[in-house]
Amino acid sequence: MQFVQGLPQGVFVGQTHIQHPKALASEQSELDGFNLALHVNDDPKRVQTHRMILLDEFAEFGVDKITWMTQTHSTICHTINEEMPLVALIGDGLVTQKTGHVLMMMTADCLPVVLGNAEGTEIANLHAGWRGLAGGIVENTLAEMKSKPTWAWLGAAISQPCFEVGAEVKEAFCSKYAELNTAFQDGEQGKYYADLYAIARFILKQHGVATVLGGDQCSYRQDQDYYSYRRHAKTGRMATFAYMKK
């Protein structure tokens, strides 16, 4: 399991890949690999087995809890520590101050953003597609946190040359932050190419997050590493994880 370097001591962040030595075979070729999503018409037993494999791997690092969500491209963020919800939380952001608790966020082109403070006592994990970014998922997550985050890590997402959007997407951002005009390159027939990484960096720095790591992958182009909804509409999901070691 690979972890992000340069984070506060005891904070571990990373992202799963398509390839995993214990991934179960699938009868659906589009879902080959280490799919972790229940909502893509995969065999639920297969997905749950993959999730249990992850829990076993994390247990070696003192993890005793994993929280998944029902993600909806919203701006809803939850704080969860000792609580054990009977049903999956609905939203796109998670915050915790509990050590040994892994926050999970699934993506397949949307941008995973992990936040944390300098002391390593609070973390957040959020799912930021363009709708979430434009609507305020970053801002809502910052407001939900009890401490001021000083760093962020951006996981694998679709890169600008592969992410064509309509004028309404550009307007959604530029009407809020005029400076984000530079995050859009002109395409053909009134279309644009949007840079999710640049948008997220701008918003984070506007709100005082000085150190922004990552943001150098492409889920669309790196087809051996990551699932991509734009590449194949029927596909699996990888997961970005974040936790604080006990």
C-alpha cells in the first residue's frame, strides 16, 4: 500500500488502484480489478470482499474503523468519530478527529481532496467533481472542521486535456471566482477544457490552505492504474483513504 509523503507525523493518505493482488475475478470485464463501489451493478459480495481485504490491510496499522458514504455529487459534509450509523451517510465529505478511523471516498475521474491540520489531529476526505467544487464542497468541509487545515492532497482525477465541458460549467465557477477563467482552455463549438486541479488549488489557497500536494495524475489516461467514467461509462471505482494512526 502506497502512502503520500510529506504529511504530519501519524497521518496516512493514499489511493487504491485498479490492480490489486487479491482482487476477485469479475464476469463483467468493465469491472475487472479492485472495484470498491456497490452502486455500479457489481456483485455485492465481490465488492464487500474487496472492502474487507482493505480493512485487513489497514488493521496492520492500528485501524479499527472504516467509514464509506453514499456519494451524490453534493456539498454535504459529515463529522463522524465514535458514531456507528446503521445506514450509509449521504454526502460527499467526511471529517474526523478519531485516530484509527479511515475515511473513504470513491472516484473515477472526480477529484479526491484530503485536508488536515499541522498537528495531525483532524482530517477530512471529500469527493469533488465539478458540481461539488462549484457548489462549495471545499468551503463546506472547511467550515465543518474544528481546526484550521494547513495542507491538502489532491488524488488522481481527470486531467484538463481530457475533460471537455460546456459553457455552463465555466460560468458556474467564474461567476463565483473571476480568477478561475484561467482554469479553462477554449475548445470547439463553445466547449472548454477544465482543470479541476487548478480550480481546487485556487479555492484551497483562497481559504488559507498553503500547502497543496498531489494533482499530477490523470485517471482518464492512466488506464492501468485508475478507473475512469469518461473512458468507460460502466466502470469501477477506486477509493482515496485517509486516517490518523493511533
